[in-house]
Amino acid sequence: MAQYDESGSIGKCYRRGNAIGIPFAVTIDDNTLDAGTVTVGERDSMAQETVSLGELAVYLQERFLWHCGLTGDML
């Protein structure tokens, strides 16, 4: 799911995603253009982490596997 929101209220977007069970949210903002990073929000812990675009796919793969109780060795 992708959603564009220019209101600046990212917290409400996170809460809507949490309510329907989306485990991770990736936020693209001004830092994405300037520094090449995104913010990844995790539903269960409510933690947010800044991740470089080059590492995003591996980061999400590791988190999805962990979220499902799997490891990379199990693939």
C-alpha cells in the first residue's frame, strides 16, 4: 500500500496502518532526497529507524523474516 500525505502528520498515517495490521511503514521525506535515507516504523515496538536506500531491501527482508519467526537460513 502506498499513501501520499502532505499534511505533515505522519503519526496519523502510522496509526491508520497499524490499525489494519501493516507491520512496517517506510516514510520518504526531505531527508530521502538530501541524504538518501528513509524512516522505517515498526508496528509492534513503535520504534523508528533511519535506513539508507541502498540497505532498505535487506533491512526489510531481515525484519519480515524475524517477524515471521524465520531466519535467512530457513529460505
